[in-house]
Amino acid sequence: MPDDPVLAGITDEAAYDIGGQLSVLDELGWKAIELRTVDREAVADLTDERFDAVATALSDSGVRVVCLASRIGGWSRPAGTDFRRDLGELDVLAGRARAIGTRYVRIMSYPNDGLSDRSWRALAIERITVLAERAERHGVTLLHENCSGWAGTRAERMLDLLDEVASPALKLLFDTGNGVAHGYDGFDLLADIVGHVEHVHVKDADERGFTLPGQGTARVADCVKLLRANGYQGAWSLEPHLAIAPHEDGVLASGAADTFVAAGRAMAGLLR
């Protein structure tokens, strides 16, 4: 593989427990993880004792954390949600990011729940400005994903968000498959934001649902080429959505670990 790409996984799509999550990484031969949940609890909700146990398991396995995937501004935290929940989550995750050796926290930009477009934009920018200022003080970087929220599906809004917030603690996360799932052309969007992408999620999909990377219509291979042509050096984090949809019931399908490994091998093949 060129330049020894960092292959990582959002492994709660393979197993609930940290042992099972590490097992699929071991089978793939990967040494990086993006943490979202352990035992179906968000990283920010784990007790200190349980988080310390997770950190120890990762260290003992030689696995590093590339990002913490938060709920901040996401599908479960629409615009009407009490902002204090997100501020509190960021404070917890910033401390845990430092403890576990990553500087990245994934966020989104607040799904609308009744605001006018103008008010929605203002709220998203205001909140993310506050979050970015807080993140900078904590020494972490927020990664806004092309998913839920005001700036989730349109490149011009993502660029507007970056311009308005104007913080070194805010960058973009590009998910290769979200365009198909949310009804826009992900490759075209990437072409407009590629210089700002700091982290990548890999998934693929077609009109019937999610697929192994490379088997859908998301043009994953073309996205990889475009990112590399523009100097992308970050991790490639697998989030296949083949055995779980985190915004639905969060229950893993039978054979989730095997499905994740198959998706990981497909992703690795695209990155060779």
C-alpha cells in the first residue's frame, strides 16, 4: 500500500465490547480504532473506571485511537437540544482524548427541528463557534462530518461554516458513502472541500442500501484518488453500516464481526 495508510475502524459495528472490537482489528491486522461506543455506551458516558479499562485494553493491544466519535450536533441532538449537553460532552471527551492520545473529536451541525433556514444557520454557526473556542482551549480539534445538520450535505455550507467560525480547532471529516444515503453526489461535494478534509470515513452504498466498499455507487475509489492527489495523509476509518445503523436501534446483526472484517478487507483493497 502506498505511504503505509493508517487503516482504522469504528468497531462498535462489529462488537459491543472492547475485546470483540479489538479482535476484529487483530484479524484485519490493523492497529488503529475510532472509538464511538463500548458496550453500547457512548465514550463520554463511560465511568472513569470503565474508560480506564478501555484505555488499558487498547494500550495492551498496541492499538491507537485516531478519533473519538461524539454525539455533538448529531442526529440525536437537533437544534432544539439544550446546548449544555454538548458543552459537557466536549469537556469529557477532550480530557479522554488527551488521556488516550488523540486530538480529534467528530461532530455534526445540528439537524433542524422547526427553525427557518436563516435561524438554523445562525444557531449552527454560533454553537460551533463556541465549541471550537472551547476545543482550542482543550487542545483538541473538532471534525465536522458531512452527515446530519445545517452544513451536513452542501459544500458551500461547510465552507461557510469554516469561514464564519475561523478556528484552527475546526476541520472537516468526509464520509465517502453519506452522499448516497442522504441524496447528494458525495464525489462532487468532496471536490469542493478536499483541501479542508482532515479525516475520512469509508463506507459505500447504492439505491438498495449499504454495500462493501467498492461495490456501491459512492465512487469510493475515485474519492480515494482525489484525496491522495490533494495530499491527504490522515486515517481511513471504516464505518460500513452493514450490520448496524447507529441512529436506529443500535443492535448488531448476526455475523457482524465477519461482515466488518469483509468490509475491512474490501477497504484495504481499494487503498492498495
